[in-house]
Amino acid sequence: MTSDREKEEFLYPRSKYYGSFTPQSLVFNANLQEFAQKVSLLCNLETGGKIDQDAAYKQIKALWKQLKASRKALGIENSPLEPEDFPDSE
């Protein structure tokens, strides 16, 4: 019989963090992994016809804004080698 923890680990796997350690980097990495999992789920729902393109786009855009806000709140700055923010479509 599968435990709730095993189900959660299967559905929401977490990878180890190998970057240079700071508490902010570790928290942001967890936020980034959660963002990726939710985007993947939304893409699968859209591909399967469960939600339409506009709904998927709006939800992904909202998730992106949350991720940007968490990065800013953690005080993580863009380095010259990192890509700039995604361009707004509006």
C-alpha cells in the first residue's frame, strides 16, 4: 500500500540543490521547482483539452509574476550572465 508521502514524492519530486548555498538561493530553488511543476501540469491540462490556451497562459503568467516577486523579496539580483525578464506581451 502506498503512503501519502510516497504519492506526494511521486507527484511532486524535488531535486537536490547543487548551487552555491545561501538561504535565499535554497528558498528560491524550491520556489523555482514548484513553478516548473505547476507549469508542467498546466501544459498537460491544455494539451489534454481540459483547459483552453488562454486559461493556461493566464495562469502561467500569474505564476511567473509570483516567482519574480519571490526573487525580488529574497533580494536575489540578476547577474550579467542570466537572461533578462521575459518580455511582456502587453
